[in-house]
Amino acid sequence: MPDFDMFQSSDIYADTFARMLAISGSPIYLTDKPDNINVDTVRKLVLPSGEIPKYDSIAEVLESRLFIDPYAGGNVLVAFARKRDSITLGIFNVAETGQSCSGQILINELNLQGERFIAYSDKEQFETHIVDIDGFVEFSLKNMESDLITLSPVKDGFGLIGVINYFAAPATVEFVEVKDGTCYISLKSPGLLVGYCENEPRRVVCGGKNLTRTESLPAMGCYSWHESILSVCADSTNMEIQTMG
């Protein structure tokens, strides 16, 4: 992936460039005038500590699309980066023709370990859901649009995307362990954590406090659980999720 040493957060295509930066592993340099900085975009790239959440590997072009020209109409650039057992697909419509582009990515070409995965679209192209190893994820992008689709394996009834306030959501998870029906999580930043919890949570503890369940998108100090998709608005970086199973 390229090193955008002239990245401007105020650019009309800043979100697409930012998504490339988030998975590329390259440095991030801002060249906006101070008054022009798009704070919302920058906050998706940098943790409160100033650290940039990084994947375990730099981004690589998906092998099945290695010799496909992404600038030609009807094609997209697809790259991926890994964090532990998770993978994030960066899908970019940079066609010179200005065309929209739709398609599918097969899960079994991603060399993932496991049989079932939680799939999350940063662009909200689809609802967060479970996909099998023989399944696929879909995309539909207008010209210069992009998406980051993260897939994480479901193990022992749990799967974790990460804090979705950031483009590199899986890289916000510092530690995760499942033991005796409880998932222990340490994050690099508070925020909206999204994951899969097969059994209904009996208790969600964040920073030593029991969180309140809500049926809508959770507010700070609350969580929601619907069709096994768990969303936690975490105001602390340490969390426990205990299930009823």
C-alpha cells in the first residue's frame, strides 16, 4: 500500500485515503492547514494516547485480484491486513472511468482459521452478521468510495471486531481470553465495542461497573444484545462479559 506523505484530512476523498492508511502500516502525516483539519477523520486514525492502532502485518493485495487493474471500470482494489486471528479487507473503488462497482469476496480465499466468523462493514453496507467459511461478503461502492470489512472467528461462543470508533477496529483490542463462559477483554481505548456473543449475557462489567442493557444502540455505560450481536459502549478499557450459557 502506498505511503501518503501528503495526506490531508480535509480532502474530499479523505475517508478513502484514511482507510488506506489505517491498514497500510505506513506512517501518517497530516498536511492540512491547522484550521482545515477534519478532527472526526483524524480521531478514527489515532488513539487518545497518540498511538496509531496497527495491524500485525502491512496490507497486501488479495491474491485473486493481484493481476486485475483496479483503475479499469468494474474493478476494485482489494487489500487486507491481519490482527491476530482477524482480518480486515480494504475495498477501494478507484476506477478512472468513474463507474460504480459491486461484487463479492469469498471467505475461503482469505486463509482464515475457523468455520464461522463475525463480519462487520465500516461503511455499514450490511448489518453485522455471522458468515460461514464457505460464504462471502458483498460490497457496492460508487467511484472513490471505500469500505473496511472486518472478519473475526467465533471461538467458544465469542467473536470480537473491536472498537468501531476507529478504522483499524481489531487493532484496538489489546487482550482477549475466554474462560469458563466469561470473555475477558482489554482495550487500547474506550468506545463502542462490537462483537458476537452466542448466549445471552448474564452480566457485562466495564471498569468494575455493571452495565445496563438497552434495546437500542447503547449509550455510555450501556450495552445491547440482539440476535447474538453485542454492542458495548465502554467508558473503560477493561471488560468482562459473562453469559447465561
